[in-house]
Amino acid sequence: MKQECSGTPEPDAKPDRLRQLPLAAALSAILLAAGAASAADQPPPAAAAAHRPVVPVARKDRPATTERQPPPTSLPTAPSAGFKRTSPQQQADNLYRQAIAQIQQSDTGPARQNLQQALAAYSAHHEARQALAALLAEAGETGAATALIEEGLALAPGHSEFAMMLARLQVTTGNRSQAIATLEQGLAQAGDDGQYQAFLAALLQGQGRHDEAIGHFIAALRADPAQPRWLIGTGISLQAQGLLADAAAAFERALDTGELMPGQVQFARRSLQQIGQRSERPR
């Protein structure tokens, strides 16, 4: 019976390339690096820098005009050539900032409107698209969120965050095989993104594809050798493949980090006990 761990994560190189080195050697190198490295939270992708509209200051040396000013009822005159109009991207940036402030105040209705306007002004504003898709998903509008992210991937095929978000939406609707396909299509662009590799590894593990899962877990651990959830996930697939010594090393290193939840600690210890019993059986 396959054991599951609540600590298994959701998900630089593809598994074929990873296996150019023997599995034990690759894993040993990562575990050694983990012993010297301190676990660090991976920072979220940085938000795009906000642009402020450029409003030039009027020149003081400009001579005063002697022309009569039009009465208030006159039609408005054309804007001065010295002033720049806000670009579509700047408009989208401004609307996005307003929406984020509204989300922080739980004012999601106006936030959605501002995000929709931001994308209408500038469809390549990826942060606005992700924020709007998240609001739609939270509201149970999974279909609308999925369509929004699929449109984003069509505009920016190499955007790994879109691929991860789409895969999560596909998992939500029960399409795990489709989620795996989505992540595999974006592997070249994801590169050594540990979160991406671990998410794919966890999905592969859930379908019993442990050999492939190990390769992606190892790729994730190269980005963060002391990530305890990834170490647990690696141990699960190694144990399923009968690689008991390597599995035990992964579980022990996960325990050594001291960052596992109580349930994960119990799972790792129970797994080590099972591995010990299996190792002592006569062949």
C-alpha cells in the first residue's frame, strides 16, 4: 500500500540529463551540501517595478503670454506638447497598485475591476493577470481563471509562473495528467526553479512515476539542499524504488533540519523504521 505524506510538496535539468550521473552519487552530493547549508525561504518572484507618469515642470524662463485667456465656456485647448500622456503600461501599473492595496483591505470587488481595466489597457501585465486569476479561483470561478492564464501563456509561452498556476488549476479540477503535461512543456524555461521542479516531482510521484519523480526532486534540491519537504518527497520515491539506503539518508536529513511539522516528523521516523526492518530481512 503506497504511503502518503502531507508534507510532500507540490511541485535545471530534465530527468534524462540528471541521470548522466549515478543516482546515489547525485543524491549524496546534494545531501552533503544540505548538511552545510541553512534552509532559506525562497523569495516570491519580484513584482514588476512601478512606473510613475512623468510630468515635467514648467520652464521658468518662458515669457509670459499676452494673449487673452479664453472664457470658461470655451472648448478645452490641446494639451501642451511639454506634457507626456500616460502610456498603456503605466496605466496598467497604476491600476495594479490600486488593486493590490484594495486586496490588502479585502475589498476584492473594486480590485477585480481595476485588474480587468489594467489588462484591457496592457494585456502583457503579467502580475495583474496572475492577481486577477487568483481572485477568480478563490471565488470558485475556476473556468474563468483557467482561461485567463491560458491566454497569458499564449502571450508569453516561457512564463513559468503561468505554467505553475495553470497546473494548479488543472489539479483543482482533477486533471492531474494534464497538469503534468503543462509543467513538462515549460521545463526548458523553468530551468533550476526548485519550486517548479518539486511541484512536477510531487505530481509524478502521485501517479507512481517514482523514477521520474526522483530526478525532479534532485533538481529541486540542487536549488535548496535543505528544503525538508523536498527531502521527504525524495525519500518516499527512493523507498518506493527499493533504494533503501538513499531513502534513509533523505529521511534522516529531513529530520536533521528541524523544520518538519509534527506529522511529517512522525512520517519520517516511521519510514526509517520500515526501512530498517526491510533492510534486516534475509535475502
